[in-house]
Amino acid sequence: MENWSRFISEALERDGRTLQEIAARIGVHESYLSRIKRGAVPSRAVLEALIHELDLDPQRARSLYEEALKERERASLARKRMASLSLIKLGTPREEVERFFRDPRHYQAALTLLGKSRGEELTPEEKEALYAILKVLKEGIP
């Protein structure tokens, strides 16, 4: 499935000019264009400049851009939820939490809940917060 990151990276490679040359033409710093090439979601103005400068299919570029914005928002909400949930302190031993997440079903469910892809890792804080939520749902708030 094509996504923003792949789409823009391939377009920049296909163009043949250096990132520095393209960045200068669209009025951004080369390091910003490099981040965009790696999948960062640019401003709408930069998106439009890229569409024009790289002669991209406007409909496809805007569609993938909108999907990337939605994904970024979902990830941001997941991080905010995790931050607020990390305030729950149940004093669960770390070994109990780690044992729970050794089960591949639990681990994959946690990745899905947090909007992470299969290869990503869960942080100890994410594991503890998710485990605390499950514990509260099962046993109630202590």
C-alpha cells in the first residue's frame, strides 16, 4: 500500500536533482526537505510547492497527504492517552507486566491500540500504562 512517505521519497528520487536544489526552489531548508523525504508531513504550502515543482499528480499527492495527517493525529492522540494513563500508579511489579506482554497476542493488541506497526517496540511506560488499564477494567480502581 502506498503511503505519503513512500510517495514523496520516490518522487524526490525520480526527480534527479539534489535535495538542496529542490529545497532552494521551493523555499525551504534542505534539512526540512530531508525530513519530508523520510515521511514528515509538511505544511500545506510546502505540499503545494512540491506538487508544482516535482510535477506530482495533485489528487494522489493531496490524498496521501490527508491520510498522513490523519495518521499523525491518531498517533498524537495515542501518545496523549498514554501520557494521561501513565498517571495511574498501581504498583504492579515490572516482572508481572513483562510476563503479560511476552504473549504475542497481548503484544500485538497493544501495538494496534497505540497505532504502532508490527516491527515497533513498546516502551516500558506504554506497557505499564496498558497493563494498569487492563487491571482497572478487570478489578476496578483501587
